[in-house]
Amino acid sequence: MLIVKIIIAVLLLLIVLSLGASMFSLIKDRTNSDATVKLLTVRIVLSIVTFVFIVFSFYMGWLQPHGIVPTAS
């Protein structure tokens, strides 16, 4: 299903954005480490949510695993 793939892509984008924001916070604001910790916590939560959503999608049949089918030569 396309909507499931879009949701996964958005979650992965949010993970990358959170990681970039935490790096920016770490470099620019050295006195406030709470912001960096909170942003990294958001990244961890998003990663767990993404993983659980992917497993749930496989369980519900919304995502189908597929591999590269070798061709006979």
C-alpha cells in the first residue's frame, strides 16, 4: 500500500531531521545539553515507532517482503 510507504518515509525523514537538530544543538549551544538530550530522545522514540509500525504492517499484510529473483543464465 502506498500510504504505508509514505508514512514510513515521513517517519524516516523526521528521524533524520531530529538527528540534524540535535547535532546543531550540540554544536551551537554548548551550555544547554538538555535540548540535545531531548532531541536525541525524540529520535529514539521515532525509531522505535517506525520499527513497530513496519513490523505491524508486515503482520497486517500491508507490506509484502520481496527479494531479487535470480534469472536463469
